[in-house]
Amino acid sequence: MRNIELYRDDQHLCILLNESEELEEGGIHSNQYLILHQGNGILLDPGGFGVMPDVLDGLLEYCEPKDIRTIFLSHQDPDIVGGLASWLELTPAEVFISRLWIRFIPHYGLPSSGRLHGIEDTGGAILLEDGASLEILPAHFLHSEGNFQLYDPVSRILFSGDLGASEISGRELSPFVDDFATHISNIEGFHRRYMASQRAIAAWLATLGDRPIDLIAPQHGPIYRGQAALDLLAWLENLHCGVDLLQPGGMFVR
């Protein structure tokens, strides 16, 4: 296992935590990210209960649990939220998730807590110590009804949740995508089925606008860098998916 630093300067650090080649049988590889700004931590999509010890082990190379001030949840899936109870015990973090999913959180064995904050549909920001901020961008129906991404203007990384995700097994996984054309076969089936529609993609692209992006870091699979990140955006612009492909009887256009 290894941590992979995605960005570093004197005040700001972005890390892919404990990248692993091993995966539990039947599971799907997931990425957990840590942002440290002036020593204060933001943990992104911390993962299920089973990966929590490895994520904690990676995190301890950079900070203590008491330094995690914020946990950002892009949506409600168990591979994101399943280990949250442990993180709430270990850290003083405030947790941000779509307002749609606040009432579902107790079903993960969590008590109602004043530390859970619902994100409004239009997004928002996570404020940092020196007046900087991380942007919470709406990405609804890609794939969840209440779905958000996090854009970091300092590192120019878009933490994209399931958008851009692939279902590559751990043993086949490399940390980065440099040649997008060869990667399409790893993502096309997932996106055509899990993303809701081309209209949802178009709304998200308009929201993203012309923000400069050096890396697109999804919750599953390798990270897109350089031209591959731009190629992913161009590919998504013309992708028909989800309800665009739905036929009577539960069939999908292939």
C-alpha cells in the first residue's frame, strides 16, 4: 500500500490515501482522498467499514485524527458512508452531504448528530483558514439524486465522485490515466448505465464552466491527468446514458 501525493505546496497538500493493489473478493476498488490546508484536514468519501483501518493508516503519515475538521460525502452509497461511525468517533469533523440524504444517515448505525450538515441543491463552499475555499459543485443524477463534487482551486483538482469512475480490479489498476482512448472500454459500460441522462451531464458541464482542471480524481479507478482529463470531459459531452437508453420491459439500448 502507498499514499500518492497529487499536489503539494507550503500550505496545501492533496493525497490519494493508501492506494492498494489488493481488493476483497466481490468488492470494487475505491479511492479515499485527504486535503490538508495549513495542517487542517478534509477527508473526502472516507469509504466503507472494511477499508477504514487502511485509510487511517495512510492518514497518520500526514496528520492526527484530531486534525480532520471536515468530512465531505459526495453521495449516500455504502462505499462512501459505511465507515462514517468510526470517523465520527475518532475525529471532531463536521460532515457535509446532500440535504436529501441527512435522514438516511441513521440507517448506517449513526445517531442523529449536530455534526451532520445538509448541502443545498445549488452547492456551496468549504471555507479554509486563510479565506480560501473548496467549491461544492452540484452534479445531480451523476449518479445520485443528491450528488456533489468538490473542486479545489489551489490544486486545480476536481474530485468527481462516480463521474469518471471505472471498475478496474485492484491488480490491474495504475494510479493515472494518460491515454484516454485506451481507457474508454473501462468506463463506457458503467457510465452508460449509472449516469442518469445526457441532460444531467450537460447541466453539470455548464456548472463546471471554464474552471481550470489539472486532475480529475474519481472515487473508483485511476485519476485523469493532463490531456486525459480534457478528453474525459469531451467524451462525456456527447454521451447518451441512463434514461436516454431505457426501453420498455427493462431493456437498455446497447
